[in-house]
Amino acid sequence: MSGGVDSAVAAARAVDAGHEVVGVHLALSRTPGTLRTGARGCCTIEDSMDAQRAANIIGIPYFVWDFSERFRLDVVDDFIAEYSAGRTPNPCMRCNERIKFAALLEKALALGFDAVATGHYASIELDEHGNRELHRASAWAKDQSYVLGVLTTEQLAHSMFPLGATPSKAEVRAEAAARGFSVANKPDSHDICFIPDGDTRGWLADKVGASPGAILDRSGATIGEHEGALAFTVGQRKGLNVGFPTDDGKPRFVLEIRPKTNEVVVGPREALEVGLIAGSSFSWTGLDPYGSGIVDAPADAFECDVQIRAHADPVPATAQVSTSSTGERELVIKPVDPLNGVAPGQTAVLYVGTRVLGQCTIDRTVSAVPVPVPAA
């Protein structure tokens, strides 16, 4: 129970369904001032008190479990390491993968519980053989299946999402108000919880350090200088200190971050278009498509939709598992139309209709626009 309206209503519905329910709030920091508060956080002391009040009204036992060390190692340190490698991580994805449905679920199962129920907007359905599948929520505008794409088959077997069939968030708030929950109108949490002031650039500079380096164009020519490569993300337009204007007068965008050489590569908007993405860290949510009838042969590609951000639209694509040039098995995804502004470190989630098929952390991208050859 995060202290928000969704998890409070989910807990109440689980009780109404006849389950024996215990409310658990995750303490993710031993220094509460390092987490965002109010509408922007999700796991502060303030949120813990909101969760306890809801649990008292529901009439269920309530506990706070200290996962601060695991959160620091698996989410915060991972975030720093990914940025240090020039990648763009998704900390909420890592929190679901390594905290809520790994560390929390492991402890729950060890204590004799059968499942972890959360307030995520997603649905679990059974196929004709009784196998569990993860699907989008009925309210697509609130659908959160993307951030659950990291769940494995085993984790899915011990997960419950009581809000999945709810038509709208307004209905959840109305139900919360009717139940007497003080969080009925509490704003949704957003942004990165462990960066209190929201200044990601300053936070990273303090944790990792920053040093000046070159800004390059796609041909490799130096056209400016930056104060720290880690402050940039692929697709960024603002904050570029470029001394040379473009011939056509159009703005430049960040295309690549090179942490080893402390360089930032910029170019035109069209150069952000990506025709292929691939990642060796991939998993399937539910049955492996290569053993469940979606794919006929191990080397075959299959049609699907791919989504690369939590609130992005899914786009048609083909995907297949193949061997990379380094000998690693990787999931290769080719969108029918180029994707825009994709960065290594992001998560690509695959869908077949409303079903979540699996995901990969993007290791590499291939631009749909060829790099210009420098003049002799």
C-alpha cells in the first residue's frame, strides 16, 4: 500500500473478494528527506500514514517493511550506473522488477502468502489451457501494463490486480470516497521519487561528477562544448551549447551520449528516427512465444506491437530472438515505421493485441537515417 488511492481501493476489493489481506507499505529510504513528498512521491512517511489510515478503515493488519537497502542497490545505484554508461534508465520499471515483484514477493511467499496485490491498472486473463496472461487494463488511458512487462511467468502466477477491469480512475476515486478513505482525492504520484527537488541533472552531477567535453555533429566534427555528458538524454533539444548554426537554420537534437569519451553527438530531428532496436536482457510475460503457438520455428520472426515508453502509443513491429555479432542471444525488434528518439537503457515492451508478451532493455539502436560521409 503506497499511500495512494489505487492501492487502498485494491486492498479493499481484495477483502471484499474473500481473501485474507495484509497491508504492507515499503520503506525505501532510511532518510525520508531523500524521497519526494506530497503529490510527487509514493513511499514517504506521509504516504505511510495515509496507507495506515486506509488499512484501519478496511480493518486489515498493516506493516511497514524496510526495503531501503535493496532499493538503493537495485534501483538507485542501477540508475546511476546506467546514466554513467550513457543509457537512459527507467527507475519505476526497475522498482517493479526488483522490489515489488521480486524482493517483496519473495518475502511474501516465504511468509506463506499466496500473492501480491497492487493498485496497478492491468488485467490477468487465462487462455484456453488455463495459462495466465497479462493484458492491458480496460481503461487504456490509465493502463499500466507497460511497467509490468518485466514480470516473469512465475511472478505473474503470484500477482493480483483488482483494478484492472475498472472503466476509469474517476470510478476508483468515487469508490474511495464512499469507503471513507482520506486519499480519495490525493493526486497521483509522478517523477523520480528518490530525487527530492526534481533536478535530475544536478543530482547526477553530485553523485557522479561532471566535466566539460565536446559536442559533435554526426560527421565527428566538434561544434560546441558541454559541462557534463551525463546531463543529456537522447532526443533532448534544450540546453545545447552549440557554437555553429546549421545550414538550414533548424534545431539540433541529442542523438547519442558517449560516456567513455565524454562526448555528446547531435543532429537533425530526422536522425532520431530508429529502424531497429535490440536487447540481450529480455524476458517473457507468461508463455514463451516460441513454445505457445505464436511462433512456428525458433528462427522465425513474429508480428507484434512495440511500446517504448509508459505513455507512448504501441506501433506495429516484427520481433525475433537471434544471435548478435558478439554471440549473445538478443531480442531484435523492427518497427514497421521508424521510432523516434529511442535511447539505450529504455524498455521495449511487446504486445499481441492487448496481451503483454514480454520485454527487453534496449542495448543498441540502428538509425533509419544513414550517417553522412565527411567530405574528403
